[in-house]
Amino acid sequence: MVSRSVVCARWVVVDPRHHMLGRLASILAKELLNGQRVAVVRCEDMCLSGGLDRQKMKYLRFLRKLMNTKPSHGPIHFRAPAKILWRTIRGMIPHETKLGAVILAQGL
């Protein structure tokens, strides 16, 4: 049996084509905090500001960050565009609180 809260929940489907990653993530984070459910399709078409060389160097610097004692325990670097968007949105939501964890689990 489906609960009433699941049936009444509205979903917003977003196509991020030609939108900047950070600007889109801030709008989606605000929608999630307001209780809206969001589905993002075709994340690989998002844009990043700056030139290709700058973005490549920035991403390679990010990949070099590891834990000294055991790198497999260190920060996990997502490579899929959907996961990069998810991590960007997670940075804009208080994910360490109970409410933030619930928002991330339900919303995306």
C-alpha cells in the first residue's frame, strides 16, 4: 500500500543542458530544502565556467587529495556527472544533521 505522503509529493524534472553547475545546484538545493522532490536528467550536458585547461587542472588537483595512512579510506572522488552534481548539492545542504540526511535521501 502506498502512503498518502508519497502520492501527494510533487516531482520536478530538470534538464541541466547549457546550465552552469554551481548555479543550478544552488537552485536545486533550495528546492530540496523547501520539501520539493527533484529529478535531474542528462547531467552530462551541464556546463562548467572557465576554460577547458583550467577545469582540467582543477579536477586533477581534486583527484590528488588522498588520505596519507590508507588512501582507500580517504575522500571518494566521483567521476560520473550525476554524482558530481549530487556532491555539489550536498555541499549546499546541512547533510550532517538528521533533517539534511532525510532531505538528501528523499529528494534526489
